[in-house]
Amino acid sequence: MHTMATRHSRRNAPAVPPMPAAAPACADDELRWQAVQRRDKAADGQFYYSVRSTGVYCKPSCAARLALRKNVAFHDSCAAAEAAGFRACKRCKPNQPRLEERQAQAVAQACRLIEQAEAPLALETLADAVGLSRYHFHRLFKAHTGVTPRAYADGQRAERMRSRLPGSASVTEAMYDAGFNSSGRFYEQSGERLGMKPSAYRQGGSGERICFAVAQCWLGALLVAATAKGICAVALGDDPEVLVQELQDRFPKAELVGGDAQFERMLAQVLGFIEAPERGLDLPLDVRGTAFQQRVWQALRSIPPGVTLSYSALAERIGSPAAVRAVASACANNEIALLIPCHRIVRLDGSLSGYRWGVERKQALLEKERVAKP
Ligand SMILES: [Zn+2]
């Protein structure tokens, strides 16, 4: 997780740039030899070293006995080492992808299998398919995606359900189409997955009651809206009326009601959180999105204040390194400003990309978090 490096900067360190600098360069042979002597894991992948007396080449971190300096040569890639006549060390296996990459690949492969399966797959089947033990697979999957394989599969089915619902003849038919095999199970889950009951969804969200309130904060007007299940929208803007109008457009058939005393307390908690995000917020969110979007948003919530990530680092973190565009689009579709901190995502070069609620607000937020960082 070298992308998290800024988090560990010392208290009095000079201001850090939004993105951490590249890993330490192994610029010359002296530095490379030092890395080998330290068996420096951070140098793995940056270069390889061969040992003339044994004919093998290794990763810098190889645990094998240290060779004599006079027998060691350095190579930029496995191919270069092999072209020079060396074979891969059996111990550190330098020509195999790094462990984290292999794990990310295994999880991504399992996600594809789940997405393509017509019927739910057993944990054992999935673990076997990617060559891991059941226990290890379950743990890895959860670590990479933030959800269990079962929850991911449920989310996928709900997504298919959602895409079929408006045109389907009946909810029951849509349910079978989407691979739910008992209506009890579907109803037990659908409220949670779709954000509302299937019948309400078909009618454009009618019958839903959404409480909202607008407050002023240092970022301008702030609208917070919640269903009985939790916060479903947080928006920022200059004009409170525009914010309310946008909420209405998003939930055209829901009943919008002003917040009561209990809601005011929730609003106060949100305002407190905006002032000091490092203190955390213990309020339920009612997030409405596809399984993929939910994975992205969950990953966003794990980025601490004062830290920024690139879209590609976030894509890697959810185990879908190739899905950078989909990740960017999920960030752009985030309905819950600040609590799902999409403002902590920046371009690879550290520059700010767009922000749904105004790029100046994004800049102000990041600046405040950087200064306040413990
Ligand atoms: Zn080795």
C-alpha cells in the first residue's frame, strides 16, 4: 500500500504534495547493492540481481545467503537477466507476479465469475476456481472489495434485477430473471439493495419519505437528506433553493418533508463532521447504487482525511485495476458529499479533477484537511 505513504508522514514534516513521491530510486549500483544487503522489499520490481557463481537471478528481497559483491550484477528486468544467461531463483521466484498482484488478480477473477454466473456459486467453487483455500479466499475477497463474496453476488443480482425491473411484466418475473430463487429471500434483501421496495422502485420512488434540511457551513449551503434507513444525499451549493430543487428532481415521487428535532441533531452531527472529519461520523448511510459503485464508495470511505489517492490507485484498491474509468464515473455519481469523500481523489499527477459540487470547494476541503492532518 505505498499509496498510503503520506498518512504516515511525521507531524513536523514539511507540507507533503497530494500524491506521494515515487518509491526510492535504486539509481546506481551502489544503492542497488545496499538494497540487496538490506533485502529491501520496497526495491522488489525495480531491479533484479544475478549471481555469477550460481547462475541464478533474484529479487532484491530474496532470503538466500548474501552473495559476494564481486559476483553480483544488476538487471532492469527479468528478461534482461535471462538474456544475460541467468535463470530465475527457485526461492524468490523473481519472474512471477508479486503476491499482492496475484491476489488482486484472483479476487478480480472471482468477481468476473460471480458476475457471469446464472445461479449463485458456492464459496468452495469460487475458491477452487482461483486456486485458494476457502478461508484464505474469503478473507482476501473481503480485504480487497470490502464485502464478502456472498454480499457481492447479492449486489450483482440486485443490479440485474434493477436493470430489468421497469420493463418487466411483474416483480416475480423480474426476480426469477435475476436469479433469485425464492421470493422470501428477495424481499428480505431487496429493500437493502435497491434502497427501496421493488414496487416503490417501479413507481419512481413513490411512497418514500425523505427528510431534509439545509444549513450554512464554511463551504456554503449544505443539504442533508435521509430516509428512515439513513442519509441518502448530502449536497453543497451556493443557493439553498437550488439544492432542494435538485433533491426533488432526484426523487420525483418521494414525499419530501422538513426535518424534525431528531433530524436537526443528525444535521448537527454532519456539520461537526465537516469541521473535524478526523473525528469520524457514526451515522448510517442509505447508499443507492450498483454493487460496483458501492464497492468504490466503500473504498472511498477508507481514505483518511489529509490523504489523497488517484483514480487508478482506488481501482487497484477495489481489486479492479483496469476499471479506472468506471471508478471515476462511480466517484462522479456519488450522492453523498463529504461523508463519502470523493474529494480525496485526484489525478495521477496530483492535480484536481472535477468535483460535482465545485472544484473550488474540493480545493478548500483538501487544503483544510492537509493543514489539520495530525
Ligand atoms: Zn532468490
